[in-house]
Amino acid sequence: MNSLTPIAALPKPGSSVRMTRKAKAAIIVQFILNEGADVPLSALPEALQEQLTQQLGTMRYVDRDTLAQVVQEFSNELESVGLSFPGNMAGALTALDGRISARTAARLRKEAGVRQTGDPWSRIGALDLDRLERMVLSESTEIAAVMLSKIDVAKAAALLGRLPGVKARRITYAVSMTAGVTPEAVDRIGLSLASQMDAEPPRAFNTAPVERVGAILNYSASGIRDDVLEGLQESDSDFADAVRKAIFTFPNIPHRLNGIDVPKVTRDVDAATLATAIAGARSEEEASACEFLLENMSKRMAQGLRDEAAEKGSVKSRVAEEAMNAVVSAIRNLVAAGEIELLSPDEAEDDG
């Protein structure tokens, strides 16, 4: 029967209960709720949630024997299940999340028309400032206002500071007009932005070309580095300038390393390597870098390194360059570990 009737009209105890699976499902759900357990009904498709709610609304009560028979039938079905599967592509992608490549998952999701699961605003809020800035600049003022209202306040403030003045003022004013925006509209906006993210092809590299070229040239011989930069200057001067800012070499130490961080560097570089770098300094910039290091360590250690460097005498260019690269490598490792921070090229120019 589709709607459960008063107890008097129910089958006698011990007789077979005939009712729809919807009614039986409603009985099980109500039983579990009465026991105080949580039922994750929101995981069901919306159509099933609606049908279940309507079924619960049409039912009144059942006797104990009917309840016992439905529960027993449900229990038997559970016990007979050997293995269950997701049942659809969305569930399969969720189950295999992190176990198949992101590229394969994105392609399957696109082909099946399945959107990324989870709260879209959590995903959007986790983006870096560069990605958020591009997204804001490509959207309307109203959409940008909703974005700023949904992401973390500190990140929203940092993002606002990156935008052109006129754009920032328009978005800020638009935020004041979002009081009447409905949750459904905010959800639709989030889903739309998330779908744009999913539509972007996966990137093979996590860092920008400028950073990759700069990192390569950091460990290249100075002659090769100068030759490459000269060639870049001729073909793309803007890119060449950006690469120069991304490069951190031994002569850059006095301008971008904080003096108070020198002891951390000398802790990670052995004295013999430091003495070799000092003995091998030939240009004025290299000598300045050596002097900067010596002035910001203990006087005893500095004097010991000066004496050791003097004993080494003349050092081959290749050996000196290897020692200097070792110092630079130690500094970059400290930066990567978060123990020190380098001054940006712009800050170094301002200090100069």
C-alpha cells in the first residue's frame, strides 16, 4: 500500500507485509531517526530526497509487527550484499580521487558532465592571489563582489590591494549591494566559477617560466649566464628583465640577504668552502659579497676565514665558482625551508 493506514487496517501479526519500497524506505529512515542516529540523506540525489520527504508526509503509523518485518527484511538485504559500487560516474570519481591522475579525472569529469564535488567556495578560496586576481579581473563587478565576500577576509584584503584603484572602488561599493543576494544565487556563482577552473587544461609546470629560467641560471657558470641573458635581451627584453630579477647569485648577497641571517648561512656551509669563495673573489661585486659575509659573522670566525683564505692563495676560477654556488645553494635552501627571507630586487634597489 502506498500510504500506511491506521493500525486496524494493517495485516495481522505474522502475515506478509505488502507495501512499496518507498514506504519501507520511509519506515527505515524514521526508525533510524527515532533511535537518534544521523542519516546522511543529503548525499542522495535531490529527486530521491524529495520522494522520501513526500512519502514520510503521507504516512501516519505502523504496528510493531509491521515495523519488525520491515526492519528484518532490510537487515537481510544488507547481509546479502557482498560488495557495493558508487553507481554513477560522480561517485566513481570521488572514490578514486587521488588514486588516478588529475588529468584523467578532469577529462572523465568533462566527458560525463560531472562537476567537481565539494563546496566550490572552499576550492576558490584556496587559490593563490595571482589566480584570484585573474579571475576577478575577468568577471563583472557584481560577481567579483560576491567573490570578495566569500573568501577569507585577509586574502580578500590582499587581493583588493592588487587591483587597479577604479576596479577596487567599484567592487567595494558593489559589496554593499550584496545584502539581498540569495544563497541559491551565491551557490550558482560558485559552481560557475568552479566549472571555469575545471575547464582549464592541467599545467605541466607549477612555477612560471621566469622562475624556472632564473633557477636554472642560478647554478649556471657566470659566462653561460651572461651569454643567455644577452640573448634573451635581444629577443624579449621584458622577459630578460624579469629573469634578472628572479636570479640570485653570489654578487647579489649584500643586496638581498639580511645581515642577521649570515650566521645561519655559515652554519650550513663549511669553513673550507667559505674560505675558498673568499680566496677566489676576483670582481669587485664578489669581493663586496665576501666582505658582507665576514662583517656579519663573529670576529673570531671572520679572522679565521681571512687567514685560511690567505693561505690558499690563488684559486682556480672553476673551484671558486663551485664554492660560491655552494654558498648560494645554502641560502636558497634556507629560503625554501622558511628560515630566512630574501629582500626582493625592488626593495634592494630602494635601499641602494
